Amino acid sequence: YHDIGKIKRPYFFTENQEAYKNIHDEMEPSLSALVIASHVKEGIELAKKSRLPKDIIDIIAQHHGTNLITYFFHRALKENGSANDAVAEENYRYSGPKPQTKEAGIILLADSLEAATRSLTNPTATRIKTLVKEIIQRNLENGQLEECDLTLKDLDKIGDSFSRILTGMFHSRVEYPDEDLIKKLKEEKKKNGNTNKKSAEKNKDKSKKNKRDNQNGSATSQG
């Protein structure tokens, strides 16, 4: 339920833009950030309207903490050039609050990691594990997890679990042949085996015949 607020404007979010033009290309970064951040507020409103439990509503409110909407903040800095003082960082942050429970903290990390892993061009197990560590460390350093009672020991276990799960989801797999192809290969192998067997038997018979002919020829010479 954490992202139900995206229902109101689905095509403003990357996961829904595969077949559509990126609408943010024609928008100011500040407006894009405002729309992206609004899915939290709209999610809370929808959850309350649907009478979802308070614990779920709280997690919807907290699942981004007060994190920076990095992409649009950096884009704004780039577009403003030397006038970076004109870009107010608070306009590019989620309103929070920060996660207040372990569950909310885990969902914040899971949401960040799933999106980040999708952006990897070659999601190997090593790269995924490195990414997991980086994102956990980043959220620790910027204080997003300071109010949710997650310990470093918890985060080690969570990181291991995320690495394993995300590797299973995104790591390239070996493509195995389908059943029809396997059956065909077995039939060809059997056919080749029978052909080789017949050829071997034929060569064996020919060898025996040659041996008999040689013996007969030798006997004739002696006579």
C-alpha cells in the first residue's frame, strides 16, 4: 500500500512510463519534485478514505522519510548554473516524518533499493550487494533511520536479505531449453547412437570377413 498515492497521476512515475513519453522533460524540476512528493500525501488521503489501519497509513507517510528527491534537485542545480543559491533544498525533500518503526524503516530501504536496482545496467550479484550497502549507509548518514530503532545488527541482517532477494529478482539467469527442445535433442542423440552402433557392427562384420578371406587365401597358398 505504500505507493497507492501514485494512482492519481501514474504516468509521472518511472515505472509507468515504459510506453509513454517522460512528461517531466517538459516540466520545471521544482514542479516535478512537487508532483513526485505529492504521492505520499495523496496516498495518506486515499488510505484514510479506504479505512486502512493506522499502522499502514503511518508507513505510507514515512516510507520516504525526509529524503531528498535527488534527480530533480540535481537537475535544478544544473539548470541554474552558478545561481545555485536560488535552488532551495527544502523544496526538493519529502515532508516526512522519518520512519518511526522498524517496519517503516525496512520499507523505506526496500523502496529505495528496488528502484535503484532496476537502474543497474548489469545487475550482477556483486553490484547488487554493493548497492545495498551504499543505500543503507546513505540513509544512516543522513539520519533517515535514527528514529526507528533499527540497530546496526538489524541492518546487517536486512542488507543480507535484500542482497539475496534482489539478486534472485534481477540477476541474469541461464536460459534453459524448453521440454520440446530437450526431447528433440534426446531423440537425435538416440538416433545417432543407433547409427553409430549399426556402423560399428557393420565394420565388425567387415573385419571378420576380411580375416576369413585372408585365412582362406593363406590356406590356398599352402595347398
